[in-house]
Amino acid sequence: MNVQIRTPDVRIDQQTKDFMYKKLNKLSQFFDRIIDVTALAKEETVNGKDQKVVDIKIIVPGRVVIGTGQGDSFMTAVEKAVQTASRNLRRYKDKLRARS
């Protein structure tokens, strides 16, 4: 599994990047055939507040699974995005089992 973190126009400290890698590597617990994981960290203004947003794109054979999270810090945004992505991976895995 290849894990990449992209942060265009955003500075993230090493501790936050390590936290992101740790959380993203845990996705392999939910689905063992993950090929690539890419996380895009960015800042957006929502209702006048600066929000941190993390989009996760997971490439598995035959599909791309996406998870998105936002919060006041990148750590909370990553946790929410990983929760969404793991839920979507479980759904995809259940569909594969139902077809078999």
C-alpha cells in the first residue's frame, strides 16, 4: 500500500504528518487489497471560519473509494475522513462478498 500526503499551499508540521500516516496506514485493517492512498490537506473558509479539510482517495482494484473530513485542526479532519473512508471501504467489501 502506497500512502501519499499532498499539502498544496498549506504548511503542516512533522508531528501532524506522522499522525496522518499512522491513521492512513490503519485503513489496511478494513480492506487488504488497497493499492494507493492519497490524502489532500487544504484550508477552506466556511461561514466566515477557517476550516481544515482532508480528502482521502483510496484506490482498490476496480474502484476508487473517497472519504472527506473537516474540522478546526488537521488532526480532527483526518480522523473524520478516515472514519468516512473506512465506512465506505466496509460497504464496498460487503458488496464484494454479496456478489461471491
